[in-house]
Amino acid sequence: MTTVARAIRAALLTPEPRAKCFATRALVRAWRRGDLALDFDVAMPDQPAWPDAPELLPPNRMPKRGKGGSERARIALWHSLAHIEFVAIDLALDMAGRFGATMGRAFVDDFLSVAADEAMHFALLARKLESLGSHYGALPAHAGLWEAAHATRADVAARLAVVPMVLEARGLDVTPATLERVAASGDANGAKILRRILDDEIRHVAAGTKHFLKCAETAQIVPESYWQELVRRHFRGVVKPPFNDSARLAAGLSRDFYAAIAY
């Protein structure tokens, strides 16, 4: 019987996007069937394997999306979302593979489920791009999405604080407005995709928050102040409004965590 760590590492080192999605969903099915041993006998790579395209650029070199409802702007929007979900597959896989040995089976269950969701989201967005006559990799993409994972590779509490509870929580804030614009443009299929992603991301933030609270309990630190300390130390951006307080609260992330450091 192969180990869950070996299956996760293999998926992380699969560069082609569709193959990574298939590998991720296959390993999650195998895990749920009991076909993978709960053993962390190999280390996770410092960086996943990615395809040659898209070209990855720093934020200040990313081209503008274009204005209004132009075809160029629509393709740029869906490409950006696809890239976020593609990297999110690796973020969830790395979370399970890197920290599962210390955090236990329930942690692995949760983050492999997140990885399967992210693979499904990417597949939906890739098909959306193809329906617009484009494809993932046709445009440059943001190079900084893996930075948070690398910066928190030695500390599970910091990883949980930054990735699910900052980066994914930010998705809860911005997705509703994007969904409204897409729906208003008459794109019912696009709106349906975004609703599905939003619903799933609430569960993802909830999983991160749940396990962060366990870390805080183990460390005997007040969760809100612990989170604020870790975000200040490890997150290079800013926690900024507007916030989707209702979606955040549904994920267990109250304003007591983020209001004090928002600006």
C-alpha cells in the first residue's frame, strides 16, 4: 500500500494542469476508500511543479485586464480566477502533506477535501475559458500566490492563519461583487460557477479556522491575538476592507480576529 504522503507529493510534482486535477481527485478517492496509508514517509517539495505557461509575473508587471465587458476583459477575469484555483490545489495538497503527520487524520481529511474542491473549481474555470475561445496559460499570471506557503512552511499555525484565514477569506469578500457583475452581464453559467466557488470557499475558511483554533488551544494562547501576531509576522500584504462579515462569520472567522489589524 502506498502512503498518502507519496500520493500527495506525486500530485504536487505533476505540472500539467488537467493531469494535476486528475491526480488530485484520484488520490482523494483513494484516501477515502482507505487505499492510502496514513504515513508521511517523504517530504513535500519546496515548490510544486507548474506548466511552462502561464508566464508568471510580479504584481507590478501584470497587464491591465481591460475595461467594461470587453471580450479581452472577460477572458482576463476568468484566466485570473483559474490561476488562483490552480495554485489553490497545490496549497491544499501541501497543507495536508506537510503538516498531516503532526495534525492528524481529521486535518488530512479536511485539506484533501479542499484540494478536490479546488481541482473541480479549476476544471470549471478552464472549461469556461475554452468556451470563450481561450485557455489557461494564454495570459500571464500572478507570481506571488505561492509566497505565503513558502513563508509559512515551518509553522502550521502560521500557514493556517495566512492561507485559509487571510487569502481565502479575501475571496469571500470579493467574489460576491464579481458574481453580481457577471450575472448582470447576462452570463448565467459564469454566475453559477462563482456561486459554487463562494459556497465551497466558506467551508474552506471554516476548515482552516477550526484547525487554527486547535493550534491556539494547544499553545494556550488567545486565538484572536495569536492570529494577529502571526499575520503581522508572516503576511506581506494588508488585511483590508470591505469585508463580507456574514460569510466570514459563517466560516467561524469573527470580526474579533481581523478588525483590529484592518486598514
